Amino acid sequence: MPMSALVLYVLAVAVLFGVRSWMQRRSTGDTGFRGISGTPADVEWWGGVLFVVAVLLGFAGPLLAVTGTVTADPPPAVQVIGLVVALGGFLATLAAQTGMGASWRIGVDRAERTELVTTGVFAHVRNPIFTAMVVAQLGVVLVVPTWISIAALVALVVAVQVQVRAVEEPYLRAVHGAAYSAYAARAGRFVPGVGRLPASAGETTRA
């Protein structure tokens, strides 16, 4: 099972970042990749670095299990469930990326203005891509429940929280103003109905 998780993880990363960027450039002339911005003095830099760390640890977990460097032997039923959850999470990530269309980006360019996407799954959840990625990594943890895979999950959750709360929400509020405030008041942050922002005050609620 760890080998299956490793293959799935590698394919998912290749598709979600490599193939998706290539498709974005083919359709819009722009890869959508903005990378890590800022310096170590900026919170957005730490969010980007943590995200990279999460991806690398997520890869290392199954790899070290396959090579026998670490051991992980959960019940076969748990591993099967984990693979299904991971596959579902990766497919949901791709679907949400596709749903963003030309507005899809990796990272934020504060000087850039993209269309605010509020249709499809985005009508109910503001950050379905991040939610699906966390679900996928949770599936990997079920297959390979080692401290490395768990550390990847923790790093991913922290990176997502930093990126969304400290970088993307302030950016979207500044760019889209009242339109984003109204949208954030009706759509949850990571799951439907949870983490909506007060339409008047523009302050975040705890999710």
C-alpha cells in the first residue's frame, strides 16, 4: 500500500502543479504560477515555505515507508480507505482548480487583479482547493501513519491557514471590496457555513 500511496502522490503533484500550469498557460498565456513572495520578515513568505515543506514531507512519508526506513503497518482496511480518501482529495483539488478558470493562481501578486470566482463549489466554500488538499494528505496519513506524514499534514494545515487568513483574504478584500465582503459573508472559509466573514466589519471569524 505505501507504494500505491507514493505513486498516487507523485502523479497528483505532477498533475496538480505541472500539468495544470501547462494547461493554464496554453489557455491563457500565463502559467498562473506566482511562487513564494516576500522575505522571511513577511508572513506570506513563511506561508509559502511551509507549503513547500508540506509537499516535500508528504512525498517523503510514503517514500521512506517503501524503502523500509520507517515502518507503518495499519490494518489493510484502513489503508484502502486512506487510498480512496487521498484519491478523492486529489481529484477534488483538480476539479476546484479547473473551476477557477483563468483566475487560478499559485501564490499572490498584489499588483494583479483577477476575476472573483463565486460559482460552482466556490458558491459554498471560498477555498475548496486547500480543503481538498488537506483531505488528500489525511488519506496519505491513513495509508502511511508515520510522524513524517503527520508532520506533512500539520505543515499543510498551518500553511493553508497562514496563506488564506494573512495573505489571500486581505488581498481579495482590497481588490474586490464590497463584492468580496458580500461573498465572504455567505460562503464558508474551508467548509460550507463555517468561517464566514461579517459583511459589515470585515473581520474574520474563527473556523
